[in-house]
Amino acid sequence: MLESSLDKLAQQILSLDEASLASLWRKYKTRMENFDPSIEWEKAVIIFFIINAVRAKNEIFNEQIMKRQKPGPVTLAKREKEKPKLRLIKD
């Protein structure tokens, strides 16, 4: 049951927009930094880390996508640095 609940929670979090979450980041960071022994403070800490988790997930995702993309065409500068494949042979 716990795993099922966490799965549903993760699905809900994945549906949230990172840009919208980013706009809330400072609010929850400030709230977290101002400790008071309340459930509201505890929720603020959890929300702050959820926002950071989504940001980290997206960063890792984007890095992996970039790694899997095919390298672009070889530029002229790269070709000039390569050693020529032919050699001049004198008789």
C-alpha cells in the first residue's frame, strides 16, 4: 500500500510544470529557513525538496538526451585539425 501511494504521488508530481514550481522555490526556501515547530513548516520543507527533486530530475533527463543525440556535422575547423589521410610520395 505504501509503495502504491508513493507511485501515485510521483505520478502527480511528474504532471507538475517545472516553470510553475520554480516560481514557488524562493517562497518555500524562505519558509523552510524560518524554523518553527509546526506542521506547516514540515510541509514547506517537503514541498521545497519536491521542487528541487523535479529540477534535478529534469537536469539529469536533459543531460542524458543530449548524450544520446548523434554528433552534429564535422565543422571546417575540426576537419582542418585532423591529420590528412593521404601522404605525398616523391619519386
